[in-house]
Amino acid sequence: MEWNEEAVARLKELWAQGLSTAEIGRHLNVTKNAVVGKAHRLGLEGRPSPIRRAAAAKKEKVVAPVAAKPERKPEEKAVKVAKPKAEKIEKVQKEKLAPAVNSAKTAEVTQLEMVAPVVKKEVKPAKKTKIEFSTPVELPKRRSMSDCCWPIGDPGTKDFHFCGAKAIPGKPYCLEHVQIAYVKLRDRKNNVA
DNA sequence: CCCTGATTCGC
DNA sequence: GCGAATCAGG
């Protein structure tokens, strides 16, 4: 991909509009990786990412020394200095210690087992969730199963009601609302634009 | 399994 | 510099 000025300009614009990297990629005929890679290199401010590698790494470090003395002061500098190389070394060491353990989650479990190996097989019964109904609102009743139950108006308000038209056999909605209700994910996405 | 964005690293 | 591969969360 040749990132000429025009391509970069479009990338920046679409990025600023909040489009996803994959969407921008579609517009520019490149992959999302290309987009995010370029954005990264351009120093564009990233959007909220689902993953937080830094946070995850921090958590690992916090979780590990559970049994350690709590008196130690946090070593901000030491954390800041950590570099990719250090991460690699850490990873290697971790693998040496526990070859089968790779995720932070399982690492936590391992820790717990080491602390209290006797109870590791304890099985907790399924949680019972108590369902409470708060100030029930009288809902309009669908007259019969053959009536469309597409909601109209805001639930909880007086004029809220169901469509009530003749429903398509086997479906809870009439023809009009069946068409709204059953939309393929991809199409819905494109329609929203 | 679909999506997301971020990072790594061979090219 | 580039972006596929990979990671990791939703």
C-alpha cells in the first residue's frame, strides 16, 4: 500500500469520524491491520481498545507477590523502565517455572492452589438468583397468539401498546414488523450508516 | 465465531 | 515504513 497524501488524508478523516479500523480499511482497500498500523505510526490517538496489555502486565505483577510483605513501597521507576526485552525475559522465566501455564487467569488459579491446596477441588453450588419485581407496570395484553406483538410507544407509558395486527403464522409479528424484526446482522450494520 | 484495536517483528 | 500474524477483550 502506498500511503500517499491523499490516502493518509482519507485515513485521518475516517479515523476522526470514529469509523472502525476495518471499515476504514474497506474504504481504502486495505486490511484493518494496515489501517491500525499506519494510524499507530502517524501517532493518531487511539480509540478505546478492548485490550489493555499494560494493565494486564501490571495486574500480573500485582497478583504474583500475594504472600509478599505489604510494607514495600511501590517501585514506579522500576515499572517504568520495563522494556520489551524485559517482557521477553519475564515470559521465558514464567514458562520455565510453569510450562503449561500461560494466561494470567490460570496463573492466579495456580497461586491459589499453592496457598490452599486442600480446598482446590471444592465445588460451589450454582448461585440462586432471586428475581425481584419492582413496581410492576400493567402491560397491555396481546389479545391472542396470532396478533402481532410489536411494541409501539415507550414501555411504561400509558399509550404503550402492541401492534395487534394479524401475525405471520409461526412468527410473533405481522408482515410489516417481521420485516423490521428479522434483519441479517451484516445488512443492519450497513443500513445504519 | 463474530467483532474490536494494539503490538510485534520479518520484510 | 509496512502490514500479517498475533494477542486479547467484548
